[in-house]
Amino acid sequence: MAMSLGIRIELPGPTIPAPRIMRSRTTAPSRRGVALHIVMQHDSRNFNGPKRTMTETFEPHNTLEQKLLDAQEGRMLGEQFLLELLDEQLYMPIKEHQQVEGLQTSSNADPLRMEDEEGNIILILFTSPDRSKNFTADLPDYRGGLLVELPWILERIGSGVGMAINPGWPAGIDLDPETVAQLIQISAAKSNAE
């Protein structure tokens, strides 16, 4: 059973300037007859926002990062990665409306999001709080965040929203709105089965 923290994610809303996302699209095979479209991020990503230089080597700091590397390097099927992602925690930078020693004082979370070149809202997420520091360094309102399981996020964002996990890092993934919609359905079905 999912635990409610009493926090509501507000999307859509005012957005940070649009990123230009460099993508390559692959389709993961599916045992259920539904192909999951996976959009893998490359380190040639060019955002019209905070610019940071990332090192070419990426040392995984947790199991999620290792799984992400395995999926990008072909040691794990993309579909399997996405299914396992549903059991993982992600760090979601949120706008701090009022800082009280690092505590979120509002019951509404205002997550970091951008628009891609197609006008889609992209929710920005990271595999750990440390991975967000370079990206949010030039965004002083986004110093705080929530470390939550992906299904918690999926229950609150609604449709038409994409996700970028670890933007700016060599190991990252972009999920287009269609893939996120599929994950919402899979997560809801999984939750109902439990």
C-alpha cells in the first residue's frame, strides 16, 4: 500500500526555459505485445539552461545507477530497466518557496520541469540528490527536493509529461510522454495487484 505524504505535485505551470534535448529512440521488445519506446540520453545533450561540464567517466553510486549503465550499454533490456525503475527511488528537485533550515514548508511540491523542443513538459529527476547539484547550481530556487519512489511521482503527474533522469550526466535517460503514460498504467496495474 502506498503511503501518502500529503504533498501534491503541481503541473503544468510556469516552466524554466526550454531545453534542447538530443535524443535517440529505441524500441524495447515486449513480452506483453506492447513496445516500450525508450529515449536514451547521450552526453552530447545541449540544454538552454544551466550549463555544466560533466566528466566522461560515470561511477555508479547506487544500484539504480548501475542498472541505468547496464541498460545504456546493452547488458540489460530497456523494458526490464523500466520495470525495475518502478521499484526505485528518485530525487525530484522542488522549488523552495520558503526555506526553514532545508524543510519544505508547503504541502504543494513545485518540481523542476522544462519544455522540450516539441513543447512537452519534462519533469527533471535524478538518481540521487548528489547528481542534481551541478544541474541546479544556477537555479537557486531548486536547492531542496524529495527522495521518493517512482510510483509516487507517477500517481501525481498526470498525462502528457515526460521525464529526464540525470540530465547532463553521461548515464541518464529521457522518457517521452508516451513512455511515461505506459509506466503510469503499469504502475497502477501493479499497485492494484498488490
